[in-house]
Amino acid sequence: MAPTDETVQVTQDTASLGTTPPTQPPTGAEAGRGARMPRWLPRAMVLALALIACFQLGSWAFHQLTGLLINVLIAFFLALAVEPAVSWMAARGLRRGFATFLVFLSVVIASAGFITLMGSMLAGQIVDMVEDFPDYLDKVISWINQTFHTDLSRVEVQDSLVHSDWLQKYVQNSASGVLDVSAQVLGGLFQLLTILLFSFYFAADGPRLRRALCSVLPPARQAEVLRAWEIAVDKTGGYLYSRGLMALISGIAHYILLQALGVPYAPVLAVWVGLVSQFIPTIGTYLAGALPMLIAFTVDPWYALWVLVFVVVYQQFENYMLQPKLTAKSVDIHPAVAFGSVIAGTALLGAVGALIAIPAVATLQAFLGAYVKRYDVTDDPRVHGHRRRGGAPLVARVRRALRGPNHPAAPAESESGPRSEGPQQGSPQ
């Protein structure tokens, strides 16, 4: 329809009043072009799906390789521990690979000897227990008959145990679990060989590994990495060597006691106490002392009490006299921090975390201590745990409260506090 003169006049009047004319709705083609998908949206969706797929793949790979990563971590700390000995031997003219081989050979021989001695001790104790089992059973049965007025015999008890359903099921389950135990033993041996292999390469090729790591970093970062590496070597090696020295002292002390009491397997028990008490902090001494107490109890119950007293006394001597002098320069961390780090390491990595927690925390503490600015502490009594007592003493305040404010001695006592601090201004001469 063609616009008329009246329509044009109305449009002009509306525009003159400052209002805009109503917009016409878009046609079908224009609406289709406006609702088209943005060009970046498909690429963003593909990128998001790719990131999710990469995250899922990385998470799956991490869970599959957790065992290998833990083995590499143990091998790295073991290489840090033997680094001082390998470097010392290499500085005397030996090739670094041969020096690493000698160190690991000595460690393997010492570990195999300890395991052999412990195995022989346990086997001997088990044989003795099996041979003395009828006598123990006769004593228990006679005590039960005298106490509860029963008429039991050892033959009846043995027949009931042999023909019991519980024992038959236990034997069947044990026979079916032999394969599982064998698989676990083979897996443990393979894991041990993996750790030794990685640690040997880390220790033998330590300089090459440091050069490869520093080659991808700028010079400023290289100095920081080398500093952190040196601190880790000092703390880890110092921790193990100081613990080894304290284990030797503890083993000698307990060997003298056990030998004096006539407890069997005194050398093996002394080595057991020395190792367990030093590499399990805080409570290791008491855990290690349980086995010598048990063996001493089979000889004489009073010997077990003597062993317990000696363990407690030696623990105090080690905590307050021996350990501060040996670990002051190597691993200087608070016992509470050490115990907390062991608990945290156990929660994260189990027994492996318990072993490497203390050197890791000591390394972190030493590395952060080099960059944390420290200030001089003010000479305030509250720093040393002494509270500042302001105002009059408690006895004087109670006395004033009992006398009341109108007592003539109250002003003198109230003024005695400020006068003791210095001369009063405006006081009569």
C-alpha cells in the first residue's frame, strides 16, 4: 500500500517529538543469518573434549605407573645417601662406576648378613617352641584342671585340635595361598632389583644427570638447582650416617646388657634394636625392645624387666645427650616435626614415606631457611616464657579489696606500686 499524505505527516510529527519509529521484524533470511553458530564454538568444544581426554589418559597412566614412580623416588634418595661415599672414593682416583659398585656391594652384603642372622634366630626360636610345646601344654592343662576342677588330658586336647574344622580350613586356605605368597615374594625381589638398578644409575651418572638437568635452565636457575641438589645430598647422607652411628652405639650397648644377662642370640638382637630404634623415630626404641624383652622373658621374667628399664634409660640418654651432638649439623629438626613428617609420609606412601620423610623435610627446611629473612629477637622476658606482671602484686590487691577504699593505708599502698618503678614527679622533698 502506498503511503498517503496523512501517513507521511504522522511520521514527521513523531520524529519531531524525538521518538524513533517502530522497527520492522526481520525477514526469514535475516533471522537465519543472525542465529548461526559462532565460528569459535566448534573449536572450543573440540579443545575441551581433547583436554578432558588428555586428563583422563594422564590420570590412568599415573595410577598405572604409581609403583614405578615410588621405586624411582626410593632409588633417588638411596643415590643421594651414597653420594658422599661415592664422591669420596672417586676423588681418590677410582672410577665413579666402580666406586658405586663397591658401595652397593657392601650394602647388599650387610643386608644379606642381617637377614640371614635374623632368619636363623627366628628358625631356632620356632624349633625350640615346637619342641617345648608339649611341656607348655601340660602346664596349661594342669593349671586349668586345678583352677576349674576339670579332667582334661593332653591327648584329648591334641585330638580335638587335629580333627577340628577350623584347623582343616586353615590348612586348606594356607595351601591355596602358597601361590599368592610366591608371587608376592617374586614381585618384591623384582621391585628390589628395580630400586637397586635405578639408584646405581643415579649415583654412577650423577654428574651427567646434573648437567642434563642444568642444560635446559638459564644460568640463574642452574645455580639454584645445584644448591638444592647439594643440600639434599648433605641432609640425606648426614641423616643416614648419623643414624647408622647411633644404631652402632645402641647395638653395642644392648649387646653388652643381653650378653651379661645370658639372653640367647644377643648379637642378632642387638643389631635388631640398633636398626629399628634409629630408623623408626620417637617410638622405634620401644618397638625394637619388645623382641629382646620377649626372648629374655623365656629365660627369666626378671630379665625382661631389666631389659625394659635399660631401654627406657637408654632412650632418655639418646634423646638428651647423644642425638643432639650427632645430628646438630646433619639433620637439625624438632622431634615433633620429625614425628609429624613420619606420620604424613606413612599416610602418603606407606613404609616408603616413613623412611624418606625425615631427610625430605630436613632438605626442605634447609633450602627454605636459606631464603627466609630472619631478624634479631628482642630481649623481652615473654620470649623466654616469663609473663609480665603489671600493677601491684596479687596479695596487695586482695588486701586492699578486703580493707575497702576508705582505709587510711589504701592510698599509701596504691602509691607504693608506681614509686617502686622510679622517682615521682612533684613529690615533696
